[in-house]
Amino acid sequence: MTQYNNILIVGSGGREHSIGWKLSNDTEKKVFFAPGNGGTERNIDIESDNIMKLFEFAKKNNSLTIVGPEKPLSLGIVDLFERGRLPIFGPNRNASRLESSKVFAKLFMRNTGIRTAPFSIFSDPNRAIEYVRSSSKNVVVKVDGLAAGKGVFVCENDGEAEVAVRRIFVNNEFITSDNKIVIEDRIYGDEASIIAICDGKSTIPLASSQDHKNILDGDKGPNTGGMGSYSPTPLITENLGNKITEKIMQPTIKGLNNLGIKFKGFLYAGVMIERGSNEPYVLEFNVRMGDPECQSILSRMDSNLLHYLEAAMDERLDSMPPIKWKNKHSVCVVMASSGYPGEYQSGKVIHGLDIKLDNDNDTYVFHSGTKKNSRGEILTNGGRVLSVTSLDDTLEGAKNRSYSVASQIHWGENEEYYRKDIALKGIKYMKSPFSN
Ligand code: GLY
């Protein structure tokens, strides 16, 4: 691949902070962030969707660029960099449609024979509502375009589905690329996040993880970007992991190839393991690392991540050994601004960040919505603020460690919020010893 001197990470979340942390351990090269956050160093003042400015920076600084979020990918940052012969890790614009269009992803899965819930596509609200009323199943309503994890409505009954349809079509709460929605049958079971590094031909799976998408304990309340994660999840046994690789990840890369699309980057399948059948259904594809899954996965990674990213760009993943993982469990608790995913305040000084870091070598506090002021204080600057991520020999131990650290971090009375049940599901269905 093209030689490079520096690394540029695009994005500002906990995902990007953890990728930067891992790469800084893997290489002597300087790691820059655009725009980064209050916890990252060498921040460049360029927003993650300003792909022209990112190109100029990468060219001038001879950088390898690694893209965190979906937006610049869907805008074609990879196509732009490849035209300019700059090294970049991520899928191109066409491949990114797996995430940027739910309609494209569902039709692709149907045509490729990848198991997914039965669905219909609507552009007319009345027809959508008629369909909901006539269906004997509960449904999930999905906005077609990108919606930061908030455009999916998992409905308990027809009334909720009708409200979702109206919010999308009548209230226009989301920007949908072509004014379409997907309505699919709701599958009941347990969800896991399966992420692989892909080079357009082969895939290498990362450790499994499980996200906690709802804002409230017990998976209640509206969806968020993700309120916590743990890795590995005992839900994904070795057999199931192999099945997902063979029936989902590899066919996806092959199916895209058949469409003339080469997928290089992180491929993320959100899968539902159906209760009863134990079969994995793809709920959604993402074309990047998950946030907060990335934090719990990379904190366990023993192998050199950069070597795998380089191998993927060079299309030689098939010559790489399986990735080595620490024989430990990780739990990531997301601390959010009170009010998220609705309205919240920013600009609060965060206290307690130093206390924990000195005392705890197996805990990492990755920053998301934070910024540093001129006095060097760290302020809140977004909905999801910090990802407190700990490792331990047991899942319970990792959970306790993360919560103990989180309880020492404050930015005002009742100003911080976090779920109290991250990883409890994993502890509950962990019957067998470590299996990943
Ligand atoms: N945690 C879910 C996502 O990254 O989309």
C-alpha cells in the first residue's frame, strides 16, 4: 500500500477515541483526530463530514485515514481519497449504502438469501398504516436514510406503529433520502453485534459484543446511539459465530461483489438470535465499527489492529492469523447528559476523571461529547459524554469495576445519566465458561 507517515482518525466519539488509543499502542506514528474531543490529543479543527478539507489535511500530512462514523462514508470520502491515491480505511460510497439505505439493505438481503425479517417498503403513509392494521404481527418501522440510531421504531402494538409512521411522514422528524420507509415483522430474541474486518474478498471476525440501545434499564424507552456494551457475549457461541460468518458476513461480501461493489472496511451486522429457533436474523448492517461496541472490543484486542487494517487495504486478509483477544471480559458503561436522547445541556465541568485513572490500570475512560476549555478543564459537549470501559476476569467483575469508576465521575447534581444494568443480560445467560 501507499506509504504514510501519520494516521488521521475521522470522528469525535468514544469509538474514535478507542481506535486512536489502540493504534497509539500499536505504532509509533502520530495519530491525529478530526475533529476529536476533549479526551483526544492532536485534534484538527475539521468536521467529520467536510471531506474536501480532510483530503487536504491527509495529503499535506501524508496520512493514512481511518473513518469512524457513517456520514463521511456515505458522502464518498473513500472514493475521493482513492481517486487522489491517498490511503484510507473504510467502504466506498456504493458499499456504504448497506447502512445509508435500509431499503437497499433489505432488498440486498432478500436477493442474496441472507436471513432477515419479512418486510415491505412504503412511500405513502396511508398505505403504510393500512398495512400495519392488516398485519397480524407486531412490526418495526425504519426510516430509510441515516438517523444516528434513532430512526428505528420497535413497536409493541399497531398504535405505536401508526405513531411512528406519522412521525416520519407527517411530522417530517427525519430526513429520508427518498421518502421511503421499511416496515418489517418484529423478530423476538436477543441481539448481538457482529463486526468483521473485510478486504473485499475475505472477512476476519472481531470478538462478539452486545449493545444496549434503549435509554432506560430493562431495554425500555426510546432508542439511542447505544448506552453500553460488553464483549464477548455468551449469546454467540463458537458454532453460532461460525454460522454468522458463513451465512451472513461472507455472503454479504460475495453478494456485493456480484453487484460490482468491493467492501473494504468494518462490516457490522446487528443480528437477532430468534428465541426458539436460535437462528440469526440480520436486523441491520452498519459499515463501520459500532459505538459503544468498539470500546469494549478494542480494549480486549491483543493483536496489532493496524496490521489488520493495512492487510485489508492490501487485500491480503486471507494471509493473516486469527486475531488474539485478552482472556478477559470488558464492560463499557456510557455516561450521558441528563435528558439525552431528547434535549440536554452542555458545557458542564466534568469532575473525577483523574481520580480513577491513577488507581485503575484496567479501566479506560473514552471520551465522546467532551471538549477542553482554555483552563484545561474537560466540559460536557454532547449527549453521550464518556464511555467507562473496564476489563476483568469475569463479566460481573468488569461490570462492577466500570460502575465503581462511573460513580466517581460527576458534572452536576442529576446532570449525568447512565443505565445501571449494562451486561446484566450477559451475566444472566452465561451458563457455560468462556467460549469466544
Ligand atoms: N451501537 C450501535 C451503533 O453503533 O450503530
